[in-house]
Amino acid sequence: MTRNLANRMSPRRLIAIPTALMAALSFASLPDPARALTVQEQGWQVANSKCHDGDAKQCELRDRLSVVLKRHGCVYHDDGDWWKCSGAR
């Protein structure tokens, strides 16, 4: 059946259909890939979690890591308790 279809379609049409599909796919906007957290961000999350559980040493560590993250240009967000860092560090 495929041969019959290919024989009936013009060569111009056989090229135009895949070309149009590839063009449409190239203009589709794909989301950015997820960014891995830095060691400081991961450490801050762990220390923050343990600080909420009442560990005073982890609260001190979280505060020290907060200073490091601010120095790297990261911004703390109160809503959700998280850091947003730019791609370049």
C-alpha cells in the first residue's frame, strides 16, 4: 500500500510534507531544561529543614549558607522558602 501511495504522490508533495512538519516542529517552543541545584543551595535546603525541626546548629549553618548565596547573587523568596540563583556563578 505504501508503494501505491508513493507512486500516486508527486515528488514535490513527498518533499513538501516532511519539510512543513520539520518547520512546524522547529518553531515549537520547548521549555528550558531543569537546572541542577548548587551544593550551597542543597545544603541550605537540608539545614533549613533540620532548623525547622529545632536543631540550633543547623540554623547557624543555614544562616552562613544564606550569606554565601546572597554573595553569589541569589535572591531569597519568602513565599515557599527557597532561593533563586542566576545561571552564572
